[in-house]
Amino acid sequence: MTHFNHGPIQQIPTDNETVFAFQIHGHIDDDASEALAKFMNNVFDEHPKVNMLLEMTKFTGSDWDSMLDGDVIKSRFRSLQHVARYAVVGAPDRAAKMIGLMDKVIPVEARAFDTDEITQAWDFVGAQPIVA
């Protein structure tokens, strides 16, 4: 599988082939959302279960209409079947609260971590980043 690198979203290589981690810098537009959704749909085709980590400490926002893209909607529904654990590091307060709430109602174990808890987030998803 290819390494994902699309504008503000950069894949972080991990030491576990079923853990997919991404660092987000800046604003996520429709193209970046759609590209990540297509990438994850391909991942879901290849792996019955994966863990995900999003590092959002430099995230500045996203286009609201990006959630209406067909590939984005498809990947979000598929993630309910294919993602076992989902960690978000440095999410804005609103998003962190939503992740905590969603953890109680969806079949994905989801947790938000503060920026200084990045080590715990990596432990939660069962991988470590590979530093080049």
C-alpha cells in the first residue's frame, strides 16, 4: 500500500501494519478529505480491523461541506466495522468532547488525548511511529 501524503494530511509510518496514523497541519479542504476517505476505503478493503491515530495539534479547521462527499460518507460508515481503536491527539475541545460521547454509542473504542499524552495515544492504538 502506498504512503498517504495529501496537502495538510501526512501519514505517519508505524511499526504495526494495521495501525494508520496521520498528522494534520492547517486547514483540511474537500480534496484532502476525499483523498483520505479513498485511502481509508482501500485500507478497509485490505484489512478487516485497523486502529487509527490522528495528531491534530496543528489543525486549524476544515470545510464543512467536505463531510457531504460520497467517499467521505462511505469511509465513515465503513470505519464502524473496520476500526477497532481510534485515538485523536490535540483535538479542539468540541471535537474531544464529541469523541468521548461517541465512544459510548459506536462500536469503535475512541479516545481523545491531550497534546502531552501522545505516548499514551500510541500505546492505546498499539504502535509506535517510525522516525526516519
